[in-house]
Amino acid sequence: MERRRWYIIFLLTLVGLGSFAQQDAQYSQYIFNAVYINPAYAGYRERLNLNATYRNQWTGINGAPKSFSLAADVLMPNERVGLSLILNADQLGAQKNLSAFANYAYRISTNEDETSKLAFGLGVGFQQFGIYGDMLEPGDAGDNFIPTGTIKELVPDVRAGIFFSTPKMYVGGSVNNLIGKYILDRKNLEFNFPTPEPNFYLTGGTLIPLVEYEIDFKPFFLIKDDAAGPTVLDLNAFFLFKQKLWIGAGYRTGIKLYNKPAVVGSVRNTNALIGMAEVFVSEKLRIGYSYDHSVGSLARYSGSTHEISISWNFMNERERRINFCYF
């Protein structure tokens, strides 16, 4: 029974990825550090920040996705240049991928008091994609689409983004995996190998004070798209209590922006409910947790999804004297 459940999840995931097209790892807590999806976010916090995030998806299912990311970003003394470094590792069944990217963001003030910023970002790095053939069981002997042993491919890649923010709102757009797919396609590999599709992101949100210095409300959204898998919409809302605790919920669903032949049936309609919280343990340390519960076609087979993040801020003396809140 367990093996049957694993095959169902794995096959549904492959359909959603368009026959081994490789999507970026999915994180529910992207809002706590958007540098994972947009290089233009580098330096936005205006301090040195370290963030680690671990996601265990569909717990209890053998071969289900697991992802880990580590990021560091900082604003340079000229307050115009942001830099960040991101390391990622994720696994889905027999696929294991690693990546490392260095990001550069240039920020421009768009008003006189310099509270509104427009940032342009570029990231360059490498991705390593691996297939562990020994973990797969072919239906027919001599199946040439399944490699024997371990196959790994290392390719350079590029990402780019734009990010606009004011003290009360933000909006950003970005694209990852700009060249890796085309480099792998030129190698004409003789077996079915995961290739990184360009992933497009559109994000936006606002901060609405409800009770001064006590409660703030923050709705935001994310649209994620690529040419092969389903388009995904995240709708979320948070309440911030006394600048110490974020509590919120979200809804993730597949939407149809345009026709995608590889996306069929109920895969397009996979939905999830999300609960999230982040606590400010101190002015430097934050800990976040999210829980995803599938309510779509995978609900009968998938377990719950858990995600935890830890952030550490190295604050300067000026920041210790002000009361701040950021997206």
C-alpha cells in the first residue's frame, strides 16, 4: 500500500512538472525572505540578515519533496547596492538538486524623503541536477528513459527581477532559470532528465495599520508560473501584534492563465490551506512556522506539510533606536 501511495504521488508530481521539467522548490514562507524568488530583494532589510528554511512536504509519503535553503543578504554602506548569497538543496523521489546563486540589486529612491525604492536585481550561479536511477523501478527491462546509477549535470544559470516598495506596500516581478534549460537541451541527453524551466513570479502586498502600534493587517499574493507546470496562486493575510508576532493564513490553488497541454485533469486544481506564524524572539532573532493541508486531488494520499524558518538580523545602532516593521 505504501509503495502504491508513493507511485501515485510521484506520477501526479511528474504530470504537474511536465515530464521531468524542473520547477523551483516551493516555499510557503517566501514572504519572510523574498530574496529566494527575487534577486532585486537583496538589501531590502537594510542590514545583514541570515535566513534558513526547511520544508518537509507530504510527510509520511516515501519520496515526497524535501527542501532546504540558506540565504544571506546585506545592504552596502552607500545604501544603493544590495548583495545576497543563496544556497538551495531539494529532493523529489529520485531527483536531487543543488544550487548556489550570488545576487546583486541596485536601488533607486523615487521620492524626496527616500522612503520609496525601486530595485533592479540580477543573480548568477550554478545548478546541479541529479537523477538516482537505482531508486527507480522500470516497468520494462532495458527502459532507456531511466538511467542506470547516478547521473548529474552541472549548469550555469541566471535570474533577474524588479522590486518596488514604499513603507506601506510592495510589488515585484522576477524570473529564475533563464538559461539552464537551453544548455541542457543542447547536450541531447539520451534519457529523461529533469531540466529547469524558467519560473516567473509576481508578488504584491500592503500593510494596513488597524490599531496604532498594536495591530497591523497585511494581505499579499504570489503568482508563480512556468511553461510546463500549473500556474499557482497564493492568497495570504497576516495580522501583526505589537511588532512581535505575525499570525496568518493562506490559500494556494492552480489557475489557468493560458492553455498548457502538459497540465491535465485535476492536477490543475490542486489546492491547499496554509497556516503561518512568525515570532520575534528578540530584536535579532525570528522563528517562523507554516503548515500546509492539501484539500484538492492529492488530499487522499498526501500527508501534511511542515516548514520552519529561522532569521538572524545584525542590527546597527541607528536601527536599535527606531521602531521598524518590514515586509
